[in-house]
Amino acid sequence: MKNHNLVSTEPNKPDLLTQVISLFIEGIPEKSKIKCERVINSKNQLYPEDKAENIKEEFLHEFIKQKIITISNYEYHMWLDGKMPFITFRELQIWRLRQFVEFIWDWNIPEDELIATIFNITRRKASNLINDFQARFGKIYILPRTLIRIIDIFDKSPNLDGDQRIPLYGTEIIGNVWIIDNYRIMSDVNIMINELKNITGNMRLAPAMRYQKNDRFMWVGKDVVEKFKQEKYLKKLKQMHPIEVI
């Protein structure tokens, strides 16, 4: 009788496309890149912020590869152990987005187009996915980190010189314009402004707006910025969104 030996085979592991890695890099906030670490020869290596751009790019490419492998292993091991926290495809998408946001993007949610490309879905579905994600995790994880970013923005001088006037409430409101790298920050600023309204009792605080119909130009009223900088109001916002939970 002929013997049949079972040969152990392993599936071919495809390489991550450079374009995919670049999308993940694009989602990392500039100020968060200094927190990135990769492992080389069993040693942790920090982001080379003082090196040439090509060295930084190579570092981030390797950082993304290592993170994706770690996240993939984590997901698969959790599934094998029967501990996966999802039962539907939608839950799987939300869970994966959570891993990317936490472990790669430093609790920053990139723009809809980037999410749509990574998840291979339409922009509309990406927007709905992000809305579901924010409804579940925004209050606890996203808004505390957003508050830090808002403070950092207002600590810097406006990107456009001079005061900019916006017609509102039957008059003109004086404000300033900052350039933002993610249009989502504007809606987050408005969440904080609504909370400032409740804290101060001033219901006429102007919302943050696009300036000159440009998603990258955020106009904010001077009185709003002043209140963000007042310790008594900032303290209350931090109590509502405790940063230490991150």
C-alpha cells in the first residue's frame, strides 16, 4: 500500500501595498509622530524627528507594517480564544477602526475619504461608520484628546493675519482664522463651544465656521477663544472630558 505523506504548508503572506501604508501614515497627526516607535533587532527605536524626510518616511513605513501585524495577530488570537467583541460585520468594522485609531492614529479620526479607501467602502458608508464609532467611543476617548488639540491650536497665532468679520446674529462677529489639517476638528470645536454655552450661560457664542468656503480654514470668534483660554472654563471642560482616561 502506497504511503501518502502529509506535507505541512503555509499560506503565502502578501506584502502590504505601499499605497496602503501611505494612507495609514497620512492619518497620523503631525504632533503624534514623535510618539511612534518601531522595533529593530529587538530594540525600540524612536521617530527620527531631526533626520531627513526620506529617513522619517522609511521609519513610518516600518512602524505601520509592525503595527498592522500586531493588530492582526491580536484580532486573530482573540477570535481563536472566543473573545472577539463583535458578532456582525458592522461590529468587526467598528472594532478594527478602534484598533487603528488607538494604536496608529493616536485617537485621531482621519477624513472620510481615507477611511473609505482603507476599508474599501464608499465615502457615505465611511461617514456612517465614523458616526457609529464616535457615538460609541467619542465621549470617552475622542473628545478628551480633541480638547488637547483645540488648546494647542488656540495657543498659536492665527494663520491669517488680522481680524476677520463674519455676519451673524444680525451683526458682525470678529474672529480669527486657523488652518486645520482635518476638517473634522471643526465639528469637535463646535461640540466644545456648545458646552461653553452651557457653562457660561452665553447662548450667543458663535460656532466655528469654514472661512471662504475652504474646509482647511477654520474661523473662530475672538470671545470663544478668550473663554477657552480662561482657566475657570478650561478647568470645567477638562472635568467633563477627563484627559487622564486616555
